[in-house]
Amino acid sequence: PCSYVVIDTSDLINDSRSDDFGPMTALAITKFVTAIDNKLARHREKHVVFVADDGSRGLTNAAFLLGAYMVLKHDTEPDEIWSWFQSCNLREYKDGSRSGSRFRLSVLDCWRALDKAKALRWFCWPDKSGCWGA
């Protein structure tokens, strides 16, 4: 029999007002990474299944969160992560203003920014003592 534990994204996804479809907040990323780590620690013998919300936005957000986890916790290069998802037809994030979007961001752009923020120590995970930052 296959044993697994499910992680649901419903409480992590940004609340969209107007037609805002943007990348996750630092808080949502932190909650997700913590949830994955906790599930893996408690259920070492099980497979972890990640459930995405319906539709292309849900798939894009799920891919972004999984990629963010890989960047932050496993030092995976954003371009490698992109190679895993590039055939998934992910949506681009956009400006949520009512006047229309003047820019687009791909999940690859967001992973690269997160990787750069990590390299600059703007976004760091706590060390073994629980201390954040450098």
C-alpha cells in the first residue's frame, strides 16, 4: 500500500483583489517551506503529495512554491527548476492595478530573484540554533 501525506495550498495563496495575480509573499513562502519541512520530519516513511488549486493560476502558484522550497532549502539553481516545469504552461504573474498590467513576471524570474535575495542574505532560513539571518 502507498502511504502519503497531503499538503494543501489553500491557506498559503495570496488573497486576490481586483485581478491581482502575483507571486507569493515572503510569509506564504515561509509558511510553505515550514509546512514541507514539518511534514517530511513527521512522516519520513511516507510520500508527500502537494495538492494545487484548480486552474492555471493554482498550478503556477504550486510550481512557484515548490521551486521556492528547492531554492531556499536545497540550493537548487532556478534554471534547473524551470527545466522541470517548462512544459507545464505556467502563467506569468502580472500587475494587479485596474489600469492594466505594464509588466509580466515568470516563475523563473521570481525564483531568480529569491535566489539573489538568498545570496545577498536578504532572505535567510534560520540556522540550527533557530537564529534568522547572517
